[in-house]
Amino acid sequence: MFGLYSQNAYLRNIKLIKSIQIGKIMAEKVKSLRQQLMEMEVGDILTCPLDNLTSVRAACSNYGLQWDKKFLTESHRENRTVTVTRTR
């Protein structure tokens, strides 16, 4: 009976550890566009889905003006992506 309990507790701990790791990975991936633009250094490149084209371009224009930074945006039809490059 004790061996079965310890095995179940071990499996629960493994599941908990995996869910925490997955949660950390998801938290890292879910950064706002604003935060990603703010963290960019000169020469850094950010790629977004083409569905976000208008919001990405508007954000680059607005935040670039506020933060005195310059961003270059390019749309790629074949990849269905938008690339943002910080130039200043």
C-alpha cells in the first residue's frame, strides 16, 4: 500500500512540475506587442503573423514617436508574416 501511494505521489509531482514548466514557457511566449517593441535593440528583428499587419504598423509608428525610436516594417505575402526591424 505504501509503495502505491508513493508512486502516485511521485506521478502527481511529475505532472505538477511539467505543468509549471509549460506555464513558464507560455508566460514567456505571451508578451504584448508593446513590450516586445520596447525590449528591441537597434538591429533586432521581430516577426508577427500577417493578420496583425495594421496593428503592428500602427504600434511601430505610435511607440516609435513616443520613445524616439524608429522601426521599419515589411510584409511578406509568401510567408504571411510582418517583419519589424528597429533601425534607431
